[in-house]
Amino acid sequence: MADTNAAPEQPAVQLPPLPADAVLIVPVHGAVLFPEIVLPFILRTPMGIAAAQEAVRQQKQLAIVLQRGTGPEPGPDDLHRTGVIANLLRYVTAPDGSHHVICQGLQRFRITEFLAGRPYLAARGLHLAEPVSEGDDLEARFLALKHQAIEVLQLLPNAPAELVEAVEAVTSPGALADLAAAHMDITAEEKQEILETVDLKPRLEKVSEKLAHRLQVLRLSREISQQTQAAFDERQRQAVLREQMAAIQRQLGEEDPKAELAELETAISDAGMPEEVEQQARKELRRLERTPDASAEFGMVRTYLEWLTELPWKVGEPPQIDIDEARRILDADHYGLEKIKDRIIEFLAVRKLAPEGRSPILCFVGPPGVGKTSLGQSIAKAMGRKFSRLSLGGVHDEAEIRGHRRTYVGALPGNIIQAIRKAGARDCVLMLDEIDKMGAGAHGDPSSALLEVLDPAQNATFRDNYLAVPFDLSRVVFIATANVLDAIPGPLRDRMEVITLAGYTAEEKLQIAQRYLTPRQIEENGLKAGQLEVSDDVVRRLIADYTREAGVRNLEREIGRVARRAAVRIARGEAECVRLTPEDLAEVLGPPRFENETALRTSVPGVATGLAWTPVGGDILFIEAARTPGSGKLILTGQLGEVMRESAQTALSLLKSRAALLGLPGDVFKDQDVHVHVPAGATPKDGPSAGVAMFTALASLHTGRTVRSDTAMTGEISLRGLVLPVGGIKEKVLAAGAAGVRRVLLPARNRRDFQDIPEEARRKLEFVWLETVDQALAEALDPAAADAAPSKGGTAHAA
């Protein structure tokens, strides 16, 4: 440790000097300092550190006072009123940043008045002098206490000889009581009680009473040790601790080993188990009665019975579901998601009318940060049921679901049974989070084990390998969450009703930020209401320039950064209220991370803007095409998947078949290579939905007509020139709106998805429904060529 006895640097703000009769207060917890005793302390509170540093600077004494609780900022009400005036012998700062002091107690001190206005605690008080020790009665108590203390030290196995000599050398009753209390194994509160006892007679009585109890324990411990030592031999050495435990129980009068068995029998009777399960439990109880309590099998069977008795076998009356209150809870906890809320209300209405019926397994699928997990918590709140969450991400062992058989050392039930036991109710709401992140391993496939759990026709007799008895899961309301539906095996997906949560629009993000995210970040960063004002314009700028996501997690992080910057200004006293403007964001968060590059990327022929779906929401995708002299090859780059490469080949073949209609020479493709590139080459891309964009980019390249910069498109194409439907329409449209696109070209057969698009996006965007690729060219390409079409041997490219 580094020695920092030198006085710290003077603070930047000069404080008025302490009055001469004031004392610096250092709050500590877990230890009590007595007069004439030297003790080390770890300073855990900023006020205590400041007081110790001030004592070093002014070469002053300080008062060590016991703190109630362990709060980081104790006030006068959190401190005891009696402490000890002490000399600060040493102040040390450790390499890990912790602060250590060594103090020597001098005299008792009672606080009468605290002094405010300083970064440390200071107070005025009374210096309590040690009473005069006189009288035969006091001398007799003094001698009895010294005899007790010496006997305790003699019974202790490793008592230091110096401590025995110190006790024998004490001549003052008060000093002896303080020395014994300081080294006694009692709580800090008990030591504080002794410290607050100034009169010698009651102080000696309290210390003597504590020592008598400790002396009785030590005598009994030695007696037990002597009794057990005689019974040891080579075969019993491994059972030393068990023998000592048995001897202690005998001394305490707990010689009846049937007491624990009687408790288990009572627990079995009160658990409300089904008849089959109760028979199994009583069979194991009889087996336990015949098993020696020192054997490993005894512990295994007892643990099994404890699991059986602690599971919630009984089901009480289901709480009444108030549909209007449930809707209010959903609206209060989540903004938007109207269709999702309607489906949840339908689910709750069915549960209200048929509480004994089989409930469907809901599966919320959507990108991160859209509120899947919190929706499950709101459902539990609306139903008035206990909520438990089970994370399945990274689970690759079937035993995590079904449990281990009891033949294995350390066996436990599976996570399903553990979660229900934790919830304490058999009709709880159990959320299976990240169900798409499971994977098969060497120990089986956990998704296969979930088939029985999530089948309402089978889970009434679910058998955990550890319990080996059926447990009824039919009353549990299961809710699953996933980011990607394709990662869930087909049989498991078939057992769930999928509810898709798409990304939020900019207006929805604005409302969520102002209603939930900003107040939460203000509270988490220590600010009070009114100390930070974030206008709608600031949130819109955060959404547009600093985040690009389907959910709102990154938006909340950015709001948190803004709140922390405001907290710094308020903590320094620079401002009482911070009002943020959009122009301030560059200073707080740096330059904008995202910009509208659609117009720049489509300003030359050969570039089209496509729309893509990703596991974290929609995104725009640029398709770039170039041609160079060559032998008619098609070059594809950008880490494209097999399906996407086939789409590019289809687009080129379709363009060749329409060369005459587009006014292209018949041999234009013969001696030129065509290169199609999709930027962000480090990201794998696949799927057929970029077919329209690829065909449009190739047509733009060969005709010299640029693609409209305000237009994005999606759709699969066929060799007949038809535009086929694709998925993820809502996510793609939201991504187009966020990127500044004003027109969206969609397959006509995707009109059925139009109602899923939020009203705000429908108002801002113009939708064009495509039947064929000819319509796509008519709507996407600018009416006139930007330049004459390149000659046969020329080169045109888009960078």
C-alpha cells in the first residue's frame, strides 16, 4: 500500500475554519473503537474519507462513530450519538483506491450538535471522562472480570500471549471492561451498547455477562471435543465434522433424529400432492428412516423430499381478470402496438370465460428492444398472477429442461420446475426468453424436450427426470420470445401462436422516449424532475441522426448520455436546469452517425435502392452495377448468398430478353462483363427479395437512365417478368421512411400486408404496387436519360 500520511492538496473552495470546540466525525460500520485501543478501519463513505483527509491536513483529532446501516451518505440520524475521540496514527490509500486508517482511541465523546455546510461531518459534544473507581464492590467485580477474561484466553486455541499479559497488567476496571469488549466476539451493536455505558458498575456487569456466555460456549466446545476425540480412528477421520455436529446436537438436547423426519412427514401431508406423488414421497420417507444420517444417501433423499414438498402442487381460485383494467395496464406500460394489445386482450378474455381451458402458447417475435419481455410482465400483471422468467439463450443440454436423474452427484430438477418453484404458484406466467437461441449439443436437444412442455395436450403429465413423478403444467401460462422465427424448429414453432412485433415508427419512438425512456434515465442518473428538459425536436434528431434500429434500446442509451452530461453540469453548480436544443447534440454526442445518402448513391445510372429484412428490423440496401469490356461474364460481390446470386442471374437474363424493348443493341452483352455489387461487403446477404432492385439497377446501367433518388423497391422476379410477393413488408417500409425515401415499390400480391403498416408511414409514403418488371422500370427510372447510352465498347459504372 502507498503511504499518504502527507496532507492532501487543499480543496479548490476554501471553507471557513472549524470552531475550536468542534470535532471531525468519521462514520464506520461493523466495528467499534474503545479508549486505549488501536484499530484499523476501511473508510467506505465519502464523508468519512473527507473527514480523515481534513484531520491529516489540520493535524486534528477525530471521533470514530458507529453508523446505523451501510448507506454511502450517512446523515446525523444515521449515526449513534456516542463515539470515541481518537488520534489518527496513519492514513493509507491502497492501490485499488480504498482508504485505510489506523486510529488509537483516547476518550468517550457524546455528540450534542452537528455542524452543517461542509463536505464532511463535524459536531460539538461532551468529552466523557472515565469515572473514578472506588469501593469494595467495584474492586470485586474488577477481579471477577479479570479472572473470566484470563480463563477465556486460556480456552482459546490460538490466543496471543501478549493479550494475556495485557489483561493481567490492567489496573483500572474501566480499561479492563473496554479491553475485553474490544476483543470479544460480539456484534458491533452490542459493543456500542457497552461503549455508551459510562458508569463503571453497569459496564462491568454487561461485559461480565457477555464473557460468561462466551466462557460457557468454550467449556462446552472443549467437552465435546474431548468426547469425540476418544471415538476417532482411521476409518472415522473422514466423518470428523459429522461426529462433532452430532455431539453438539446431543448437548443441545436434540438427540431425537426423528424430529426432522416428523417435519418432512408433516410437510408431505400439507403439500396437497396428487395421490401418486404422495405415495412416492412416503415411500422415500420410509427409506430415509432406515438410512444412517451420516451417509451421503441420507442427504440425497432428504433433498429430494424437500423439492417435492416445496413445489406448489395446490392451485387456488384464479384471480378475476378485469378486461378494462388489463387494457389500461397495457396502454400504461407500452405505447403503440395496438394489434398486439388487441390480441392480448382477446387472450385474457378467453381466460376469463374459460379459466380451466387450455391456453395457447404465445410467442412474441421481433427485433431487439421492441418490448417483448415487458409485454409478458404486463400480461402477468393484468392477470394478477406471479411472473417468472427463464432465459433459454445458449442452452444446449436437454437436462436443462428435463432435469438430471438422481443417480448423478449434484442432480437437480430442470429449469422449468425450478422456475415454477421460484414463482411459488402452479398457475404463474412463465416467460421462455430467447427461445430461438437454443442449440443442440452432445447432451441432447433442449428444443425437443420443450415439445412436451409447450403442448397443452401433454404437459398435464410432464415428468421431470429428477422428480420422476408427473407434474401438471397445464395451468402455467407460457409466453415465448424470439428474434428470428426461422431459428425455431418446425415442430416447436407449430405448438405456438406467433405474434410478430415489428419496429417502431419515428413518431412512436418519440412518444416512447418522452413517456418512458427520458423519465427513467433522469431518475437513474440522479436527476430530479425539471432538471433536464428534452424537447421533441431533440428526440427527433436523436432518432434520425444518432440511432438506426427497430427498437429503442440505443435511443435510451443516447438519452442516458445526454442525462449524464446534464448531471455533470448540475453537480458542478454550472446550472440548475439543463434545457437541451438540437444544436447542442453535436457537442454532447459528437457529429451525427447516420445521414441520408440515398440521393448521393442513386445520382448515377446503375444504382438502385432496395429494401431488406434483418433480424433486428428493416434496412435499405443499395444495388450497384457496372460493366467493363470482357467476355459477357456476370461478376457478383458483396458476400451474397446462393439465393441472392440466383436473383442477380435471373435479373440479367430477364434484361437480355427485354433488350429490344429497351432499345438496346442485340450484341450489347456479348463482349462486356457485368459486375453487380452490394455494399457492406462484410455482412452476409441472402434472399430473393432484391430481384426487382437488381433488374432496375441493370436496366438503369444499360439505358443510361438514373433511378429516382426518392424511390426504394422490393420484390422477387420471375423469368416471365412477374413481380412475386416477399416477406417483412412492414419492417422494410419503416426502414424506407427512416432513410428519407418518399416512394416505395412493392409487389401487388403484398397488398394484404398494407393494413399492418402503421398509419404514420402510410401517410408519409407513396405506395406503388407492381405486377411486372415493366411497371417497375416505368415507375423507378427517370423519364429522360441523364446521358446518352454508353457505346458498345464503353465503360459505365457506379461507385
